Amino acid sequence: MNRNSGLARRQSHQRTEKTRESDEDFTLPTHSAPGSRKLLVTVEEMAQMLSIGRPKAWQLVMRGEVVSVLIGRSRRIAVSAIEAYIERLMLNQA
């Protein structure tokens, strides 16, 4: 066995250990940071926010009553669009 290959293995192992140590200190940011809020939500999340069923939420989106956007193949609704929808409901029922 070549002495250099053993050295390379030890150095590789040391690099791996250093990576593991630094990974333990790393944490991903969360969406629930104090003072922050989500700007876009899924149709399912909108349904939960409005206390309605998913079929009704999809109906509102597909009819254009709540404005939505496509990001790739994912449909998202701006929280401000949900708030605007609520305002329209309140004005129409006043």
C-alpha cells in the first residue's frame, strides 16, 4: 500500500470532520422570525385563513375573486389579495 494514499485518506477524513463541526453550528432561517410574515400562501393556507373548504378556496381563485399568481407550476396568493377580498366582502355586506 502506498504511504501517500493513507495520508490522503486521513486528510480527507479531517476535512469531513471539519465540515461536520461547522454544519452543527449552522441553522437555517425560519419563516416565523419575529416581526416577519409570509407574503404568499398556498390555496390550502388561504382556505385555513378564511375558515373555508379547499374547494371553495379554489373556486374563488379560479373565478378571479381572489387574485393569484403562478410561480412555475405552483399557484400562490398574496396575503394582501386575501385582505382585499375580505375588505370587498365587508363593503358589499355593509
